[in-house]
Amino acid sequence: MKHVVDMAWTDKVAFEADMDGHKVIVDATEESGGSDLGPRPKKLMLTALAGCTGVDVIMILKKMKVEPEAFNVIVEADVTEEHPKHYNKMKVVYQFKGKDLPYAKLEKAVKLSEEKYCGVTAVYQKAMEMETEIRIIK
């Protein structure tokens, strides 16, 4: 299997990607010579991680018959000071909202995503320090 993204330059330093028929624009800030038409490319790495593990966790919890009222995946990343500036540490916060949520099942779903199913996590774990936190809001 092969994934392909076609990224076309549109203006200044903005690009538009065609991802399975979905358009995503990336750009730089105005201070950096862009027009701020979309997110910065590096932050999409955080979005990819949050989306990948988030989908896994919800799918696993549905199979366990656990449905939170709300669920957020928050990814925090530390950026190096030197060039090429890159992420050297990420923290993934799984934030669940609901009454009587079974912590053991939440933890199992998160671990299965991180250790078995999420391909983005698998790559990032090889490249940097990764930390996990599970929060329950009532």
C-alpha cells in the first residue's frame, strides 16, 4: 500500500494539498513571508498524532461499550532552538468527560492505540521522547 499527497504551490509560500479529495492549505505567518492562509506544516504533525490515536481510542472504547460524553486529544510538543527546528518531546493528553467512566478501560484503550494501532505514534516514539496523561473531567 502507498499513500500519496499532491502538494501544489499556490502563492508566496502557501501550498494546497489534495488528500483523498480533501483540500488542506499550509502557509507561513505574514512575518515569515506568508499570508497565514493555513496552519504551519510542522503543527500538522501534532494534528496527525491527535487524529490517529483519537480515532483508535474511540473505536476501541465503542467495542468495550464505553462512550464518554466528550473526548479531546491534546498534543503538546517541545521545539528545539537550533535549526533545523524540530520536535524533541511530545506529551499526549487524553481528556475524557463523563460520569463513572471505567479508568482501567480508558487506560487499556490508550495503551492499545499507543502500542499496537497508531502508526503515527509508532514513528514518533522512535524519533523523540513521548509522554502520556489520562484526564477525566466529571
